[in-house]
Amino acid sequence: MAYSGGATAGAAAAAAAAAKRMREEEEDMTRYTSDELAEGWEFKIIRSVGSPFRNPMKLRRLMEEESQAGWVFIEKFDDSRVRFKRPSSARERDHLLPPGIDPYRTQYGVSEGVLGLSIAGVIVLTIGVVLLIVFLLEH
């Protein structure tokens, strides 16, 4: 079992390092001009587990949802990260948005945490089933 804990800790450290690299890459890719900042634009990056934005229909759906809160598509970094901007004045209309529209969401679909817990749950369940089978076969 010590090996499993070490492997889990190693996987968590690798995931944290990858997330840090991704944030640093985004900072390098998202240089804002002084004009953009002076004109009162807000910016955000929406991230997703997997590659949902490879699918043009999913990307289009995301863009339509975000446009309801005044967000304008700027660029697609890759199949899991998209950047938007909107005028700061759009905040004044946030209270008028339909239920379920979060103007400041930064995650699309299932989060990495939920995915990780789901995978861990499947692993624990699988180990439990194997142990149950071994126990039943021995008795």
C-alpha cells in the first residue's frame, strides 16, 4: 500500500507542476496592452478537462453562453483553453442573466478535482471488488 500512496502523491505532484506550467504559459500568451486595460476590459480564460473545444459545436455553444454575459471570444489557446474579454461595464447587467449563467466561470464541464475524485473512487471500488473476490474464494 505504501507504493500506492507514493504513486498517488507523485501523480498529484506531476499534476500540480503541469498546472503551474500551464498558468505560466498563459501569462506569457496573454499580454494586455495599456489601451485594453485603460479602456476597461475584463479578461478571463475558461479551462476544461480533456479537449472539448476541439469540437466546433462545443466551442460555438461556449461562445454563445459567454456572449449572454457580454464576453467576446478572443482566442483558442488549445483544445482545452479559450480566452474571452468583455467591457467592465457589462458587470452592471450581471444580475439580469438567466439562472445558471455565471459571468465569471473559468471551468467548462467537469473540474480536475471532480475527475480526480471519480478516478480515485473507481480505483478504490476496483480494489474492494478484487479483495471481496479473493476473500470469497478463500472461504
